[in-house]
Amino acid sequence: MNNAKAINSGANDATGHDVTDSGFLKAIGARVRKARSERELSRKALSDRSGVSERYLALLESGRGNLSVLLLRQISSALGLTPEALLRDAGEEPAALASVQQMLLHMTPQQLVRARDLLLGEFREDPSTRSTRIALIGLRGAGKTTLGQKLAQALKRPFIELDREIEREAGTSLSEIFLLYGQPGYRRYERRCLEQLLNDGNSCVIAAGGSIVSEPTTYDLLLSACYTIWLKTRPEEHMQRVIAQGDTRPMAGNSQAMDDLRRILQSRVVLYGKADAIVDTAGNTVRESLAQLNQLTKELGQTT
């Protein structure tokens, strides 16, 4: 006889998620499978690391986890908590935390995005605290590499291009990463390299990839741990600078390239606008733009 009290078949919560027993176990299985994939682990490798048999991992990932998981869920529900709250390995937690967690659990995806933005805006660490790591964001051709190298030299810090770190981690070029693993693979490497970089705790100047703002969790991590500066310029200058670097691919066989560039830039304006500061490099020389960056760092108490 099944000891777990069945939840009504076909039940859904406020966000439309399946909250039946089978739906709950499938969701856990999917999260385990996703986490394993993101770490590029085979099921055997995870079995070796965890000491859990491959057979049980296969059952778990297919949504047929152990009955005790469902019992834990029932107990937490009766206590008005989430299963995660009972499993969390931590000391005494504020009572308000459980209340906030319950609120978040019943939000729609759109409400969660708004809640995340509000929390990030209200409780992000003070800019002067984050300024030991300065991250430059913006589309390709904004000047992240050129200005980043010079700013790092002035501040006597390492200059790090996130895309080069990704290539080093993967052992191949960005084009090969996209060819072999697609954009999801690139995003996994991007997140992993950023986490490693931030875990080092060293002061540095970072040039992030232009599309990092399109990956919410990775971009939130960058915003929360670094003083971010959007290097902004006109679409025409983005294109001119890329071509001046010897790359004519943006224009090759594509008469709509400039329209595409304008559309991409417009779609990211709000995201880039979440940066701590904006330096408009349009019409400026490298020296003039660098002077603006130096002024920002002085205001933050960083010496140049």
C-alpha cells in the first residue's frame, strides 16, 4: 500500500505547474538531469561522485524517485514550508524567509522576473564594494577590449576577456563551441567561467560578451558581483569598428546587416541600462572615452 497520500490528479498551482505526485517527481528528475547536463557529467560519472547507483539515478531522472521524497513533501506541506526548507543545511533562519519563499512559489513567471529586478535594484551591494571588479558590457565594437586593456593597465589589474576564458575552458574556439554544443553549450561555459572568475575574489577588469545580458541568471550574477559599465555607441560606429578590425563578415552577403544590428541593440537597451554607469563612446577618441572611465573609477575611490 502506498504510504504517500496522493494529491488530486491533474492539480496545478497558481503558476500552472503540475503539483501531482508524478509531476513533482518528474520535476525533480528533470532538474537533476539538467544539472548533470550543465556539468557535462555522464550518469556513470555522477554515480561515481555521489555513491548513488546508476540504476537509481536513471529512475530518479525518469520521474520515478523514492517514495520518501513524497513523504518529505507531505510533511513540509503540513508545516507550511517547502521541501527545500527542510533539506537546507543551514542554521536558524529568519521567520520572514519562509514567508518570502512561499510568496515566490505562487508568483507567475512574469512576477518572478519583476521580483528579481526589484531585489537586485534594492539590495545589490554598494557600488564602491563591487568596484574591485569592473565589468564592461555592450555590443561588439563598443570598445570593451581596447578600453578594458587600457583601464586595467591604469588600475594595475589583470584584464580578462570572458570569451577568451570560455575558449580556454573548452579547449577550442567560440565558433567550434557553437558548432559542437550550440548556444546552450556556450551559455554553460559562460556561466561556469564567470563563476570561477568571481570565486577567485581577485580585482580585475572584465570584458563580457555582448549577449551576456540575454541570459538572466548569468547577467544577474555579473550585476551583483561587479561594477558594470555599459559602453554605448551608435549602430553605425559598432559596424565601422568591427570592419576596421578586419572582420567583414557582418556585411558579407547581408544587405540587412545594419537593420539587424539596430534591432539587436534596441532589444537590449533596457538590459544594458541595468548597468551601474554608461559611457557613451560615440564620436569619441579612445583617449576621451578612457578619460570618462578613469573619472568613474576615481569617483568610486579606485586609483588610476
